[in-house]
Amino acid sequence: MFHSKTPPMVHIVSVVKRVSPTDLGVLITGESGVGKEVIARRIHSESLRCDQPFVKINSAALPDNLIESELFGHHRGAFTGATATRKGLVQTAHRGTLFFDEIAELNPESQNK
């Protein structure tokens, strides 16, 4: 997967190998387009959770008024338009990996939720 032998890539590979077998939350930072999702998928694939779901959340596409429903689900009739009970993305990723892409695009109130 990682073919570069540059010092930064060697460091990234060593960090991936260290965190993959743990049950820790991981924050991956970097400019848009540098491969944060690739790193997250690599950590997932080398983790004890690899046989569980990898759920990517495009934070920029989550409407502020529906973020709680998208993340945590809702019951039928909970709000106008909720015609069926739906589990949220957090429950979908249960025991797997939840990857928030572009989380900085969420407003601060939504980030707190």
C-alpha cells in the first residue's frame, strides 16, 4: 500500500503499525487530498476491527438540522418526514471504524454534538 521510502512515509507506516492493534481513537490531520482516508482505511484493515464496518461520514454533506438524526438515528414520527425508524451512522459502525471526513466543515455546535 505505501511504497515510498521517504522519512515522512516511513514514520507514517510506523505509527499505523503502532496504533492499529490498539483500541484507541486516532486523529489524522493534514491538508485536503493528502490521503487521510487512505491512512484511516489502512489502520482499520490492520486492526482487530477489520471484519467490522468502516463507515465514512462526509461531514461537509451533513445538514446542521439533521446531524443528530444522521449520526444517532431516529424513530418513525420523531420529526416531519421521519416515515420510518432508521439507525444512525454511529450504530452502523458499531465495533468497526467511524471516519469523519472534513470534520472542520461542521459548525462548532454540530462538532460538539
